[in-house]
Amino acid sequence: MPLKHSKKILVAPLNWGLGHASRCIPIINALIERNFTPIIASDGAALTLLQKEYPELKFYELQSYNITYSKSNFQKLQLLLGSPSVIKASLSEQKATQKIHKKEGLSGIISDNRFGVRLSEIPSIYISHQINVLSGSTTLITSKIHQNIIAKFDECWVPDRVDSHLSGNLSSTKNSKLNIKFIGPISRFEKKPSHIKYDLLILLSGAEPQRGILEKRLIYELKNYPKKVLFVRGVFNAVKLPQIAENITMVNFMLSIELQQAINESEVVLARSGYTTILDLTKLDKKAFFIPTPGQHEQEYLAERMAELNLAPYAKQEDFKIEMLNSVTDFNGLKNICASETIPSTLFKLF
């Protein structure tokens, strides 16, 4: 538990899937270990996840960016960066952040991809591995927009090493206006010696409707799959879970301790190729199969990169067949490609 009179740090992850919130967990833990008091601000599933992980902390709800994917594969990320809903939300965030600071007396801010959660009068940190925003033919434009946003913060923390082994071109830049600090490939998980309990672990997350579309496809593909499966839907609701077959266990969500155990006990993990997921599976030395979210160039790039490095195979969502999982044995798996990282005390010296 943080000390009663310790410095208060606002931690605000974007609610776009669960990756931004989950990669803030090791940051929050490190803050607590170093006697800071984290205060959490977010919305939707990201806020719910952190409330469940840290019921003892204080929380504030921010306006949603209302990020969704169409059923088409052609949605461009630049529409999100400059959309009225995002601009409105970021302006609302700035006002909300000022109110939180006035009430709490903040000593610092850590924003994971929330553009408006910053204040000029206190140190404000931005977390992102995506300095360059991949958007096809408009990558230069979207990258410039994002870098202009990043430049308004005191530091930008990149969860990777300076050699950009995992994030590749996403985090490489020569923009001298950005105060970039590579903080290492962080993860909320630890590798534990475990007996294999599941042949396949499916981890779903991400914005709707694409999360649900993939879920339906996977349920169809699993109908005749004979091996033992744990299917984590990645949603925070109490709907009745479908019973596909006796060998398949369905759950809506798992918190960190449960999920860490489940991943350690699984032979293969099927998931979106989100960057946080890649960091987590690397930390746990897992064999993986990736299905990038259609239309999200970042995930498509990362899936291709993992395959090119001979770490994990992937398939487009519309092409996936359950027998493709057999190709996992031809890849090295996400193993030994980065050292186990701990968050140093010096990371928070700005506060």
C-alpha cells in the first residue's frame, strides 16, 4: 500500500482494448513499491480492469474516445487521430485533469496514449511504442500528427529497448523534439514453472465489433477441435457463456494472477498481435499464433514482423482455419529475445 502522504501520480491509459491498461499495471506496481500513490483515470473496460486489480486505489472516469472498428477492413487510423470525438475527448481530458490536480495535488502524470492528460505545471509522461503511426499511404501524415502530440509531454516512455527489437519501425524516429526514453520491454507477468494444462489458450480483446467477429469465427472453428482449450473472451459482463464442447472452457475475463497462471499452463496462445500481448508472451516464453485486427496497420505490421523473425506465425482474420495452428511448431516461439526487465527507481526521477 502507498504511504498516506506520498506523492500522487495520475496514471491514465487509453481505453482501446485492454493492452494500454494492462501494460500500466507494472508501472502502477513500481510506483506503489517506491511509495508513490497512483491515482487512476480512464473509461470503459480499461477502467474496469484496473478497478478490479486495485480496489484500494482512487479512480476517476474520463470521457471516452469512442473508438470502434467498422466491419470493413479499410478503416484508417488517421480518421481516429483527427476525428471530432477524439478531439472533443482530449479537450475534455485536459479540463478533467486540471480538476483532478486541483483536488488531489498531483506530483506527476503518466498518460498511456491519452492525448489530453497532461499539464504544463507538473511533469507529464506519455507512454507509447508507436512513435510512427502506420496508416498505409498516409503514414507520414499520421506519424507527424502523433509526434506533435508527443512533443507536448515532458518525456515519452517506449516499452522496448533502444535497439527496437520488438517494436521495429514503430518506435524509430529522428525527431529531435521528442524526449524519448526506452524503458525496456515491461510486462505485468512473471514466468513460473508450470505443468501444461491447456493445449490452446485463446486471448481476445480489442474494440468492437471486430472482437466479436473473431469470437464467432473461432467458436465455429473450434467445434471439431479435439484438444483442451481455455477461451478468454476479454469482456467484463455476466452473459451466459456458450458451451461449445467438453474440452473447451469459456470465461469472460481473468485478472492478472489468474491470467499469468493460465498462460504459464498453456502450450500455445492464440491472440491479437497487440504490442502488449507480444511483450507478455515474450516474458513468459510462449509459442503463439497471431490474428491481427483487420484495418489496424500496427497489428498487421507486428504480426508480419514476428513471422519474419521466425518467432510466431499469423493469419488474416478472414483466412483463419483451426488447422493453421499446426504451423506453430515451425517457429521458435517468443523466447529469449529480450532480458527480463525490472523498472528502475530512476525512471520516476522526474517526479
